[in-house]
Amino acid sequence: MARVIAICNQKGGVGKTTTAMNLSAYLAMAGKHTLLVDFDPQFNATVGVGATHAPDETIYHALLAGVAVERIIKPTYLSNFEIAPSSADLAGALVELVNLPDRETYLRNFINRIRDRYDFILIDLGPSLNLLTVNGLMAADEVIVPIQCEYYSLEGLNQLLETLDLVRNNLGHQIQVAGALLTMYDKREKLSREIAREVRRRFPHKVYEIEIPRSVGLAEAPQFKKPIMLYAPQSSGARAYEALAREVIGVPSYPQTA
């Protein structure tokens, strides 16, 4: 039965999609059968892993147009790593879901049909609080919160924690914080070091040990439709996401199987 993890922060530009793509890839390399659900109408994860699909074979069509799950799940460059792709059509779901019963649970129903096929299911959510975000949080058991090492980062984290409380209290879903992930970290910059210390101070035992560095390779890899392990496997960004996968799995090391 899969662990279902949402990658979420209501603040944009913090490395959500980068984390979703590359963590999925390294979990797959660890031998974990992994599905990435692109639940963002900007569909950057779909493009970033090089997924190809017909226009009517996306997560939107599985949720709201009756398309079979088997038609929309697509392979990636890596064995053990599949994606449920997105498209701009998903933005229309915001309007269509509003008047439907149990509108917060459409993604959860989709995932419950397939979660026994995977070890991990990661959900890449957009940078906003709307019905899509709520669907993603309701579908997940846990959430990873990427936090950019910059001045307003704690504000975004506090907003998300408030949202999680609303989900727990109003919708009765006891989602847990798996951990906060420091991203775009530059140990040479005083601000990065200060933000990292403050996040660890305020949220002890809830911050991943690894910090994701600023990395040219991480910025460039999506242009070539590859995860960092295939684009720049020896880069600092690749080593960091490999270490994150080990933390998420909960083991100090694992055999590499591409």
C-alpha cells in the first residue's frame, strides 16, 4: 500500500515541482514503484519528466471525464517511475467541482483505486489555496513542505500549517507533516544560513537534514525533460535529492537500480 505524499506550499517558486520530479526519480531508483500525480494546471512536472500523452489522457480526464486510470498513467525515462500527467484543462476542474457532492475527495477516490499498485505516490500541487489544493491534501497521508531559504519563507510555511489545521478540523482528514525541506540553500549566504537555523529552531524534528542547494543543473534539467539524475548525476543537486530519498524511505543507504 503506497505512502501518499503531497508536495505543497502556497508560496510559489520554492521548488515544489523540482522536488516532486527528482524525489520521485530517486525513489524509483531505490526500487520503489513510484507514481507522480501532476495536479497543477501549469503541468510543469509533466513537461519536466518528458511525459507524452494524448490531449484527453490527463488527470483531469480521469477525475471528471470518465477516462480509465490505465489510459492516463504514463511511463517516464526510468523504470519504476510513472506519471499521471496534467494539462491546462485541470484549471476547468475548479469550476466543475464547485457544485458537485464530495467535491474535496475526487483525487482521493482516484488514488484509492490504484494505491495498492505503488510504494509511493507523490502529488505535485500548485502554489495556491483552492479546491485543487484541498483535493490534493485530502488525498495524501503526509505533506512535504519545500521552503526557499529567503526572507518571506516562514510566512508561507505558517499559511500552509493553518490550511492543514482547516483540513483536519473541518474535513476530518488527519494529514501529517512529513517534513519541511530547505531549498535553494547557499551556505555562502548569511541569509540562507539564518533562515535554515530559524526553521530548524521553530520546527524541531520536522525538518529534513539535507538542504537542497542552489544548482545550475536543477534549473536546467527540466529544459531537457529529464530528472537531475539523468541530466547531471554528479551535481550537488543530484546528491541532495538522492539523500532526501534516503531520508524519506528511512534507510541510510539503498541499492541503485535504474
